[in-house]
Amino acid sequence: MGTALIQSPALLAVYPGESTTITCTMNPKENSKFSWYQQEPGQAPKLMVYGTSTLASGVPAQFSGSHLGADFTLTISNVDTNDAGTYYCIE
């Protein structure tokens, strides 16, 4: 049986100043480390979080990564228009 990785939500609209969470669920649950990338239109993906919860250099503290059970989450607090883009989780 294979492993499924599901990222949700697929599309998300957030107002400036709000907080939001993006989740990747690993099924079946495995002891994994995840990275999160942000990609803006026309740009290469930018590493935001690695090792599940370590912020990449230069990434503001409004970003955080965490893990609970099979769920790996990226939380963005106090969202800004500069945070717009496509986010990817990678095992």
C-alpha cells in the first residue's frame, strides 16, 4: 500500500491581518520531516520552513511550521499582501 500526501485547503483567501493555516496530511502516518515553499507568479519557489518547524534564513517570524500526528501545518500570522502565492509542502 502506498503513501498519500494531501494538502488542504486547495484555495484560500485571507484578509490582511488575519492568520491562516495550511495542512499536509500524510496517510499512513510516518515519521517524516517536511519543508514548505512559497512560489509567487513568475518566480522560483522560495524555501520558507524546513525540518518541519525551522524557519529558513530571512523568513519572518509570522511563519511557523508544526506537526501533530499525521498533520504537518504551516501557519501564517498577521497575513500581509506580500504573503500571496502558491504554497507547497514537500516531504
